[in-house]
Amino acid sequence: MSRINQNVGSMVAQRVLSQQNMDLSKTLNRLSTGLRIVRGSDDPAGLIASENLRAEKAAINSAMNNAERAEQVVNVAEGGLQEISSMLVELQSLVTSTANEAGVSKEEKEANQLQIDSILQSIDRIANSTSFQGIKLLNGNFEYTTNGVDQTRDR
């Protein structure tokens, strides 16, 4: 009769060594990625929560980038509007002095009119040249759309 010898101690040691190697591999994987949860088998509920937080973080980062871009657009438009505003103040003083009939000669009125025309041309030039990435902001053609607003309502 033949007999099969078994080395139970060796088999136990091999099983423990295999388990330790798997644990070492998981630990090294976690250390290399910096994440506690690498696969769904590590913590299924934690992985779902982690992925939800990652998605929320990406959405927040995108919203922050959009807000920064909107701030840049507003700053460009504000710069153009400040220039136009200062020209309008000058224009108002010219119109007021020209409208005054007493003490203003015809030549002064004509000179003031030339300066008024020049200011108006400058305002048009600024309005047509103020742009952000090729989109003109102040020329009156910039349209925007709204969502969720009833546009058929009487105003």
C-alpha cells in the first residue's frame, strides 16, 4: 500500500505566507496611490461615498473656474465702461456749456460740436473694441439666454 506523506506545518506556513503577501500588496498599493480605498473590495460603501465626493469636488472646481472667468469678463467690461463714463461726464459739460446762449460765440459752439462729435466717435470705438476672447461686450450685439424664465409673460 502506498502512502502519501503530508507536511501540515509546511502547508499552513504557505497559506500564511500567501495571505501576508496579499496584505503586503494591498498596503503597498494604498501607499503608492495615497488612497485608503483603491478597489470596491476594500470598502464598497466607502468607495461609493469617495467617488461621490470626487465628482462633487470636480463640479465645485469647474464652478470656481467659471466664476473666475466671469469675473475676468466683468473686469474687462468695467474697464471699458469706466472710460465711457468719464467721456460722458466730459460730454455733459460740453453740451451744458454749448447750450448756454450767453457769452458763447458761434465759433466756440462749432468747436464744442467738433469735440462732442469726437467724444461720440471715441465712445463708439471703445464700445466696438472692448472684447473678451473675441466676444464684443459693449457694442450692443452681445445677447444672452435665460433658462427657466417665462418669456411670454406680459411686461
